Amino acid sequence: MSEENTQNMPDGRSFEERVFARFDSIDARLQNVETRLERLEAKSYDTKPIWERALAEILEVKERLGTLEQLSKQMVRKIDVLGKDMLTLRADQTGVENRLDKLESNLTS
């Protein structure tokens, strides 16, 4: 190890000056990092309204699908009722046709 005192360094600055210069350098770099981080955070907050709109639209589509599902169930019930009415009507028609056939056969006999 050298016996040279730290005060006799070639650049002529004292140890304290070099340490404080290093602290200033570190402080400036940290400030730069903080500034960049703040910009990044600001950009991420800018996307918040986009996500809120997207979520609102998703909820609206979900509500519409629920309404369509209800309409679909109503349509299925109505078609079922219509089918039953048609069967009843056809059964009644068959009964009337049978009676008519009997009447016609009685008239021709």
C-alpha cells in the first residue's frame, strides 16, 4: 500500500470534495430515474379511461346478451304454445272431417 496521504491525489481535490461530487452525481442520476418513472406512470394513467370505456362496453354487451336470452326464451315458449294450438286445431279438423265423411256416406247410401 502506498504511504501517500489521500489529500495528495493528482486531481488536486480533497477527499471530501470527491465524495460530495460523487453524491451529487448519484443524486442527479436518481433524479433522472424519478423523472423517467413519473413519465411512465403518467402514461399508464392515461390508459385508465380507455380501460374504463372498454369495461363499460363489455358490460353493455353482457346486458344486451341477457336481454336477447330472455327474448329467446319467450320465443321458445310462444312457439311451443303455437305448436300445441296447431295440434289441437288439426285434431279438431280431423274430427270434423270424420263427421263430414259419415254424413256424406249416409247421404249416398
